[in-house]
Amino acid sequence: MDHQAMFRNKQISREQALDKVKTGDHIVVAMAGAEPQGFMSALHTCSPRVKDVVISTCLNMQNYPFFVDPAMKGHFLNEGWFYNPAMRKAQAQQTVSFIPNNLHFAGSKRLAHRKPSIFVGICTPPDKHGYVSLSLSLTYEQEMIENADLVILEVNANMPRTLGETAVHVSAVDFFIEHTIPVPELAVIEPSEKDRRIGEYIADLVEDGSTIQLGIGGIPNAVAQGLMSKKDLGIHTEMFTDGMVDLYQAGVITNRKKTLHRGKMVATFALGTKKLYDFIDDNPAVALMRGCQVNDPFVIGQNYKMVSINTTMEIDLTGQCCSESIGHSQFSGTGGQADTAIGAQLSPGGKSIIALYSTTKNDSISKIVPLLTPGAVVSLQRNDVDYVVTEYGVAQLRGTSVRQRVSRLIAIAHPAFRDQLAAEAERLQIW
């Protein structure tokens, strides 16, 4: 059978796909912009006939009834690698639970725990060779396709056809659902003045010829703007963003100096605006590759002058970073922070940079603290913290003692809290 006929014979309706969900199933769905919104938005309609169905997700783009509605307790449990605001709220009603994990292990460790009954993702229409593209994410999707009992993909003609390791032949898919919707977009956050100051400090640490990893938000966007004067930067990143498109189009990113995948911008997923999606569509300069490889610290470390730039929510005076919780309450996710921070420090000439505002709540609370808030998750242990940047400067912690860390971190804290931090360090004998 030719691949076009095979594709047509595998097409079913969304309702037919939902009929395949059974009590006790483990469903894994693709990440973020690659999540199957048609399937997920109707999953709750199965509740009268199923219970104890676990859905593994990462960075839900919508607030789906299967976990938002308290009546879904006992029918569905959304176990997530990364929380959105609705998931944080749903924690109290016991329809969600968090999966602690470093990103490069997301696929393998989940598979070691439990094999998926069903994998559901998105794809482009098949090309002339019978291959669809998984489009916006390769974080764990290929591993799940290779191990799931049943593979269902939503075909969306609007999705960009990305290159790298995204290709899947129609013969490897059990069923296709037609679901054409706009590509999910993430608006670009305009950096604040505080973001710009932090961005300038970070940009000063990035040397020409470096390979960089950036995230999303005001600070990373300010960093991208601050890098406009650099030369011959490369990209090896967890997330491909709009700021990288701007740097490429300005001639800053050339990928000519990379020691790994020279000439290509490498990422494991992409999320942003239409500008980003138009740029990565059928672009041989961009390669989306499996998260188990892209985020492996030992792979990252093969890039010369690798610079990892991440943000945190709270840091103590010894360098412990809490980047995903407020006290004991899960806020976001571990993601690839430890992956990229460790990888950058394995790189010849590499640097790992952690950025944060010095305060929160209108300067009433210091984010540099003597001790982390009780219950806070240590996302990046102090042994792996290199540079810390606030709007007040840069603290280089590599190789330093606790006494030196205390003085350097206090120096970049908000001036209103420096005496208090010093007094607490003395009282607690943090030296």
C-alpha cells in the first residue's frame, strides 16, 4: 500500500480516538505547543465510563476540563513535568501531581516507571515520502512513540515542518485525527528596566564565539537584546525562542564556531510567535533533536565556550537555588536547569549563569536569603552554581568557600537587605 493510501486508511474522528481510552490507561501527550489540543479538550467526555486514567503532560497550553473540573477526581489524574497556573490551583483538588525530573531524563525515567498505553501528539500532513514532522517538540515524544501500545497524532496543516529528528513515517502511527487550528503562540515579554540591567551584566560575560542556551521571560529577552554586539554565537538550547531569531537575522548567530553540530541551531522544543514558526519551518539551519541528547550535560559540555543562562526564584547565601517552588508549593518545574548548568561547566571556557531579581513584592522581600523558605525545592545544588546575577551586579561563585559566597551574594542583594543578611549569616554561623 502506498503511503498516501495508508495515511487515509488510518484517519479517524476525535470521538473514535477517545473511544480507545480505557480505565487504568496511561496516556502521554506531546509537550507545550505540540500538545494535541483537540484530544485533550474533549478527554473529560470519557469520564462516565473510565476511572484511574493518568495523563502525563509538560507545560499545558490550555486549562483542560479533565484536570480543572473537581468532578474529574478519580477519573483522571494529570501528572505533569511542568506546572501552569491552572495546575497549581488544581493541586488542592487532587486532580494533578508533579513529576520531579531533570529534562534529559524525562522520557527514559518515565518509561522506567510505566509504559504508555497511548501516546497522543501533533504532526504536519505527510510529505511526498510518507513522513510527518512532529513539529514543535522532540523532548520525549520519539521515545514515547517507540514504546506506546497505541500512537495517535493530530494532523494540523498550520504546524511548521521542522527538521532534525522530527520525522515519523505514517507506518509507525496507528491513527490520525484531522484537527486544524492556529499554532499556539507565546507572546514576547518586553524587558523592564531591571531586566535590561541584568541583561547587560550577563551579556558582558558572553564572549564572541560562544554557544548559548536561553529560556523565556523578561530577563532572557533582555539578554538577547544585550547580545546584539557579539560575533559568531551559536545555539545549543533546550528551548528555541524569538530572541534567537532576532540574533540570527542580525548576523550575531552564525554557528560557525560551534564544536558540536557546527552550522546548526540545535534545540529540543520551540515555542513563541508566528515569526518564530515561520523561521523554523523547513529551515535546515534549525535542528530539533531528542531531549535525551540535547540536554545531556555531557553532550552540552562538548560545545566550546558553552554559556547556560537560567533564572531562579530564590537563592540562599551558600548558593542553593530554588527555581520551581514557593516553599513547599510547586510553582513550575525542574526543567533543564541542572542539565544545562552542569553541561556548561563541563565545557572548555564554559559558564553557567543564574539570574534573578534581588527582591519581590515591591522590594519588600529579598530573594537572596540566609536559608531557603521551608519546603523549598533545591532545583540547582550549590555545587553546580557558577555565576549569579541580579540588577546589582555579578557574583562569581565557582570554586569559592561558603564565607566568600556569603560576601559576594550579599554584595549583589538589594541594599535595603544587606545588613540584615550579614547579621543573619553571623547569627547562623554561615561561614
